[in-house]
Amino acid sequence: MLLPQSLPRPSATASQSKNGTSIPAASDVAERDAALAHMLQPLLEQEALLESFVQEANAQRKYEDAKSLRENLKEIRAEIDRILNAGEENGSKAVIRHAIS
């Protein structure tokens, strides 16, 4: 007979699935999602600003400026996608992409 003191205690940060792989605890996922959102926030703000700058440049017929701003917008969006893809690879369940549109 096993005494309760000799039984292994479950980890507070992860649990084991049926096949023995580690499943992150909800708090770990929430922390990762919060870190991902924290990383994305300035980029999302820059994206919104660049979109408005492109519209202003087009309205003022400053097409060279608009072209440069669109290139910058493309770079920002590529960085956002890179961060989101890295978050998905790390097991994050964050659904932040809807905030971009």
C-alpha cells in the first residue's frame, strides 16, 4: 500500500497527456498569449498609422510618398505575420489577427 506522501504530485505548470507528452497549463498559455499581444501592440499601432498616412498621401497626390509608405506597411505586416507564426509554432492559442483588420 502506498502512503499519500510517497505518491508523485502533479506539476502545477504542466500535466501529462495519455502518450506521455507534456501539456502546458492554462496559465502558461495565458502568459504566452499576453507576451505575444505585448509584442504585437506597437506593430499594430504602426500599421494603423501607416494605413492612414498612405490614405493622406494619396489624397494629396503625393504618389512617391504613398509608394514608400506602402512598402513600409508591407514590412510591418510581414513582421506581424512572422510574430504570429512564431506564436503558433510555440503552441500559443492567441487569436489576435482579427484585431488587425
